[in-house]
Amino acid sequence: MNLDTTGKRIQFLREHFGLEKPEFVEILNSSKSTIYRLEGDKGSGPSENILNALKINFLANPEW
């Protein structure tokens, strides 16, 4: 998988942990539309809340 965008990295992380989008949404305390937007590289990118949730729940480096 090409990980050259934030959306692709978020999708990779979700799939790496074997999560479907509904589970991922619940863990991140977000919405399905936000996850679809992020994984599709639409909009302005992840919010600070999403970045923090990725860091806390998946030990993801926000600079990645």
C-alpha cells in the first residue's frame, strides 16, 4: 500500500489493527463521515482530537 498521504496512513492503521470503519469510529469517538473523508483525503485533514485519539489508542506518531 502506498502511504504517501495522511488518509492512506490512517486507513493502513485501521486495517493493520483489523478494524472495520464502525469500530474505528467508535474508538476515535468520531463519525463515519469523518473517517470516510479522512481516508479519502478530502478536506483539511485530521483534527487535533483525531490525532490525539490515534496517538492514545494506537500509539501512532502524529508526525507520521
